Amino acid sequence: MIPIVHHPDYVAPAPVRSGYQWNKNGLVRDLLGQSGTALDWHVPEPMPRGWIEAAHDPDYVDEVIAARVPVLKERRIGFPVTPAVARRSQAVPGGTYLAARLALERGYAANTAGGSHHALADTGAGYCVFNDLAIAAIRLVEEGTVGRVLIVDCDVHQGDGTAALTAGRPDIATYSIHAEKNFPARKARSTLDVPLVDGVEDDEYLATLEGTLAPMIDGFAPDLILYQAGVDPFAGDRLGRLSLTLDGLARRERLIARLARARRLPVASALGGGYGSDGMEVAARHVASILTLGAAMLGDTVLGPDREASGTV
């Protein structure tokens, strides 16, 4: 069974003036439930405030929890922070943390939200309020659950917030493979950045990913991979600039799983980016990612009799 982390607060009502696809997390939940796959559902606790403040400025945490985020910061985030969004923002890092704990026990677990890699210390950005990847990684190492965490970010956008929030920590490393000319305009410095020119296709992307990530894993020797599994490198993504096919995305997930399993490393995935006018199509890409990772990390027994290990939906 694939451990799946989902909280009802992930499905928040869409605030006015929002370009974010607010139905995505609910559609991911529904498609997973209809997939015929053996799933083990878990509900996370909201992340305690003290651990959020281990990554974010306390004044900004106050603004979010009280749903009093200044307009300029809301514009940078991309939507107003309503009370429902504030509750969601505390639940999501709790979900990534729980997925990590489950992955340490089971080998793999998926959060049906998260990957909020643009959020910075004192503000959100790019549809990200709190940086669940940084929060979860900091908590895991500071409470002694693991010694080292590697955050692998395969979203089409650079993980600038994650890099900034964990910079200088010897126990957390960040890897980001992304479209060089895509958002954000001002990049941070990850432990290892792999910028790609526009239009990179499957074979070149996968060769570059393996050729850069495998040596980094071996050099850093993490105890856990937190995986930002954005599906926006897809050629048809509304905000992407790369040209991966659906098969290329599936091959990416199997590559991540192969590198991890060869080194006996658990993987916890967060949803990451995926954008388009058809919410069901976008959600299906995310579900394929989760199911492909689950099959590759945990074995084909997690799939129903009529499904292939490619994770296609």
C-alpha cells in the first residue's frame, strides 16, 4: 500500500483575485481514490507554530495565522490569505513532515499538497505561503529524526525559497533542476543548481538529471530525500518552458526511485507545480507521479490488476 497524506484543509475555497487552481488538491484526492491502487490514507496534524518559525520570521507567521497579510505580500503570493488559506498553510507543512516520517518507516510516502518552494523567510511568493520543504527538513534534523536531508526539486521553477531558508546548514542540501529563464527572475543559490535551456526534451533531461543528481547523493550521503515532484516540466504546462512528455515524467519518477532504492534511501514526495486550464488533466499528471513513484519504490504489488507500473491515469 502507498502511504498517502491528505488533510481536509488542503481543499480551501478559492479566494477572490486568485490565479491559483484551488480545486487541484481535491481532484488529486478523488483520482487517487478512484485509481484502484492500494492506498493507506493519513491525516496530518497542523505544523506547530514553533517549527514554522524555525524557517520563517515570527512577524510573518503572525500575519499568516491571523489572516492579516499585507496587500503587497498577498500580491507576491498570488492570492489573499483568508482564514481558510491560513489553516491550509499550517496543514501543508504538517503533511510533508508526516510523509517524511512515514517514508522513513515504509520507504515512500506522498503528500497530496506542498512543495511550496518559493516562500521566503518574511513573505510568501509564487502561490507559496509557508515553505513546507524547508520547515519539514529543519524539524527532522533538529529533533534528531535524521542526520541529513536532501531536498530534490524537479519543478520547472527554481526552488529559490528552499535554497535561501536552508543556506549554510551542513545537515540540509538542496538540488534544483529547472528552466533557467522561468520564474523566479532572481534565482537563489541551491547547493546544486542545474539550469536548463527552454524546450529540453525527455532524453536530455533524464540524462542531465541522473548525471548531476547521482553524484550529489553519493557526496552528501543523506538519510532521507524530500522530493518536490512538480509536473510542470510537461510540454503542455501553462507555466512551464520545458518539453517533457507524460512518458518522460514517468521515467523521471522511476529514475528518482532507482537512485534512491540503490542507496536504500527513503523518499517523501510533495506535490509541487502543475498548471493548465483543465484541472482534471493537471490533477491526473500529479496522480500519475505519485502512483509511479509508489510502484517503483514499493513494488508493483501496490497496483491493482488492471494497471501498469508506469502510473498512467
